[in-house]
Amino acid sequence: MSQTRTTGALIVKTAVLAIGAALLFAPFLFQDVRALEVAARICIFIVLVASYDLLIGYTGIVSFAHTMFFGIGAYGTAIALKQMGNGWDAVALGTLAGMALSLVLAVAIGLLSLRVKAIFFAMITLAAASVVLVLASQLNQITGGEDGITYRAPSLFSPATQLWQGADGKVATLFGVKMNGKLAGYYFVFLTSLALFVFMLRMTGSPLGTVLKAIRENEARAEAIGYRVVAYRTFVFCIAALVASLAGSSYAIWLKYTGPDTALSFAIMIDILLMVVIGGMGTMWGAVIGAVLMVLAQYYLRDLMELAAGATADLPVLPHLLEPDRWLFWLGIIFILLVYFFPAGIAGTIMRWGAPRAGR
Amino acid sequence: MIPPSLVTEDLTIRFGGHVAVDAVSCAFRPGELTVIVGPNGAGKTTYFNLISGQLAASSGRVLKDGVDLTRLSPSARAHHGIGRAFQLTNLFPQLSVLENIRLAVQARAGLGWRVFRPVARFTELTARAERYLEATRLTAVAHQPAAALPHGDQRKLEVALLMAMEPDIYMFDEPTAGMSIDHAPDVLDLIAEIKHDQSKTVLLVEHKMDVVRALADRIIVLHNGALLADGAPDEVMASRIVRDVYLGTSEDAA
């Protein structure tokens, strides 16, 4: 992009670095169980949203099947852990099986339908995702249906596992944080997410990344100067599917539970869409910012409103408006305002600050 | 005589009952600049689309150095050395001027599938892109988005994109359309330069008679999709039939 050297870009990159640092030290900075859940969810969603941005933001492909790939990865690992016990062989087999199924589906959908108009492609992905969702809830024996499945993660990640033993025979602590399996689990999620994110970042900065942007900008001309558009689209669709599948697998290991609501529902698809739009399409940084804000809002807006309602308890009307049960209403208002004031998403809009004015 | 680099054999496309290009057979040779003229709707741009692959022929063939390209996609034809600039500006609007050209250079170098090395480290690509920027005098605006350029510069970028593809066959579709008087000569000089390289074949759709006279080695005339005349500029311009359908009958137009 022509806006990589603006002051705005510097602000965004600094913010993303700060977020990265916060996530790296999250177990030490935020020492409660819920905060660690939130941090892990943020890591996973950054990857999920970034991989979706490869499609919608970089290449201009609208797909509604992204949660499907996430779910396939999650269920693959979950089913293997349930059936084979909590060994690493189960993790490896389940994850690879999930990736293989995702790849097969992505290739099939891609080759069959990336030639057609964008709207038809979106519909086909929607249909595929619906079928998988129905299958997951119907195949009770394997998937646990609506209830999902609970299982044990590899024992390294069990809370009882002691990474280091203190002199007293109990688990050692560092800055008040127990060196147990929970910590190992978080860093597993963090490092997996980091690796996947860096992979995607490299990809978008490579010659291939520029071709993707060219396809988004002007498909016909990209073809005319010698790029096989269908091949590139299918390729990026497969990559995004594989990354989503891996993100699903690591989330399954972290949660030790996989069900339609955590891995496959359309609510997740809508979350991803909102995160991508709010963060800013076509920049990997946008995915980070969107995922962080959205997950934080989902977890903490209620608490914040409870505080606000308490603080304004003596005033008329306000406490009723700030009633914590109305958090979805406020979340909606925040989204509308964000889209209004940051039309290109938060990262996208800020990165334009200080750029030479671009005609549209 | 040099063998032709590009041949169309009975090239035809029908849209429903309408025959837009009607059995056009023509051979083009390296070192030769052919101007294609004809009234609006004569099928000039459609003929180009059939050669570069944006449209699929209903019948007939397109051959490049004897290789049949008729069933290939535009990208495959580009790799066979067919290069095409468009009549309506057709760029990557939100990408910078440099990125636009680098994309074409990169396609030529076959590097689109490189997934990991950052673009910036392909210094050779950037250097080559910068040479085309210089040639088209766009260096000053290299980092602006293509959409922000004035129309004349966008037309130049359109030409630069074609040059950066380094094709064997250059197809220009009204390259100076809508250009101001001071910009047009830049583009025409570039085309003249390409023509001097005797290994390149140039096809040019153009209306402006002074441009045609200055550049053409040969003129072909399309009318209602069919090839009406083909010959040296003086000959064609003097022919009665051409003046009737295209140039009108007035003396000063010719």
C-alpha cells in the first residue's frame, strides 16, 4: 500500500506491538482466570480474523464458510482427543485430519465456484457452512450434537502439571504466577497464534501478496498482465482455510471442550465479519485491533456498564440506560459509531493519516 | 520477408445474431507498426479482445509464432508475449504507481508465486519498474495511488504497464484518448521507440489522422467487423472505398 510510511501507520504498528507485548505477558499482567480466557480467545481470533482478511480484505473474496474451517479443525482435534485419549498422537492426528478435510473442501469449493460471480460464491460458501453445521449437530455419536464434546488435553496442559517444582515440593511461582499446565496451555495458544500471524504477515508482504491486492483492485487487468486469477484465488482460499483450521485445533486444545457454539455457529462468522470491518480490511494490523476490541467488549462491556450504572445511581434515567443487561444495545451503538467515524476500519482509517490525498 | 509474429485466421465473434468481428484474416510482422482504423462500432476493440483473450472467438484462430492461442486465457496469452493496453484506463487504482508497474514486471519475471520473501527485497524488480517510470516520466508520482493521478498520467501509466510486460506484440487501444496536447507526444515517442526495436510487433487503434500518418507502416480498415482494406498508409488513405465509409468524402479529412 502507498500508506505504509505515514504517521498513522506508525501509530497503528505501535499499538499492535503493544497488544503483542500485553498478550505475551498476559498471564503475569492479568492474574485471574477469566482474563487468561480472554487473552487466549484474543490470540485465536486475531489469527482467525487475519486469515479471513486474506480473503475479504486482500483478495476481495467474500466467503461465509470461514467458521466452517475453524470448526473442522476444532472438531478434528476434539474428536481425536476424545476417541484416542489425551496423547500428542491424538493431537497430531486430529489436527492433520482437520487440515486435510479443510483443504479438500477448500479446493472443491474453490475450483467449482471461484470462477463465478462474487455473490454466487458467497452463497455457495453459506450453503456449505450450513451443511457442515447441520451435520455436526446431527452426528451425535461422533460430535456430541448440540452439547458438544468435553475431553482432556495433553497432560502438559493440565492445571495439576507442575512445570517447575519449588523447594517445598509444590508448584513454583514466578511473580505470583503458578508455573503449571494452565500457563503452558496459554503459551501454546500464544506461540501457535504468533507463528500463524507472522506467516500471514510475510505472505501479504511478498510478491504473492501484491498479486492478491491486484486481483482485488482489478481482476481483469491482473489476468491481462499475466496472473492466473482463478489459481491465485483458489490458493489463497486454501491457505486461509488451513490457517482457520489450525486456529480451531489450538482453540480446542485450550478449551478442552468443542461444541457448535464455540467452534461452528454463524454467530462466530458474524463476529469475524464485525472484527474485520471494525479493525480495517486489507491490513493485517486491522485484524489485531478488531479482534482485541471486539473480544474485550464482549467480555467486559457488561462489567463496565455495571460500574457506570452504579456511579450514576442517583441520576434520573441514566442508570436505566446503563443497566448491564442492555450491553448488546450499547455494543450495537458502538459499532455504528465506529463504522461511521472509521469508514475504512480503525487501522485502515488511522493509517491514512498523513498520507497524500488519494482520489477514489 | 520476415515471417509473421501474429496471425489471425478467419477470426470471428458473434453476439447473438450480431457479428462483431467477421472472419478477419491478417498477419502482423515484427518491426512493423499497423494502425487499425474504422468508424465507431467497427469492431476494433473487439478484435483486440479476441487477440489478447478477453473474449473467446466463435470461430477462427489466433496464432503467435505459429502457436495456437485461440483457447488460452488472457494470462496464458500474456506469457506467450501478447501485451495489451486498454482504451478505458484500466489500472490498480488504490495501489501506488510503482506497485502498478512492479506487478507487471513481476508477472513477466514469473515471481507471483513467491510467498515468503518480502517484495522490497526483490530489488531487481523495483529497479526495472523504476526504469519504466523514468521512461514514462512518472518518477515524481511513483508513490501516489494510481487513482490520484490526473488523466494524462493515468494514460501514461497504462502504457508503462504494457511496456513493463515486455511483450513481443504491443497492442495500444487509443493510447492518447482524452490526453492534452502536451502529454500526447510523450506517449507517441514511446510508441515510436518500441517500433524502432525491430523485434517488436505493434498494433495501434487510433483515430487521430496526424498520429496515424506519423507512425503507421501499414493501415488496416475495419468496417462492420470485416476487413475492408489493408495496405500502405498512402494507398489506404487514397482508396475511394475507405474515404467513403470512414474518412467521409471531404478532402481535408484525408
